[in-house]
Amino acid sequence: MAKKVGMLVDLEFCVGCYACQSACQDYNDLDLGITYLRVINYKPDEVDGELMMFMAPIPYKLEQCAACVEKEGEAPCAKICIAKALYIDEVEKLTELAEGMDRRTCLFR
């Protein structure tokens, strides 16, 4: 049985550079404008008295993310993340990792 793969994004560290989106598009040899992962903007939100604009990669096809992890051992999008804000791995591993993160700035799917 295949292991369940998930995505964890630490919104506090994602800078919205779109490197993950470009890596997904390039790795999967997709046409311009097509990707399995898209970086989106959240509306501004107040966190600890500071106004923050959150950006985060959101997968359209998490099954494709699982295929990348199975084939490469690590998803190209997570590997290229300069902020180390994106993790794609087995759900059990991500759950352990998320325990040490601030839940207000953590996106788990």
C-alpha cells in the first residue's frame, strides 16, 4: 500500500518567490501557465500585532506531489525552496514536524 503524502507550508517563512511553482512546471515539463502547484496570496492578517501578507504554494494535484516524492525521494519544489518553508513527505513525518511549528502560520494538507 502506498504511503499517504501531504504538504506542509510554514507561512511565516514563505517569501512568495515562485521557485516552487517554476520547479514543478519545469520538472513535469508543463506548458507555460500550467502547473500542479500554484503560489497564492492570502489577504493581509494581523499576527502578534503585526500586519502580514501570507503567500503559500497550494497543490492542485497532490497525487502528482506524491508521484514526485516516490520517484525522486524529495519533491523538486520542496528541494528548491530557498526559505525552507515547503515540505512534502509522508503524513506521519509532516505531523511530527508540524508539532514544533507555530500553528497560526502553518498550512497542512
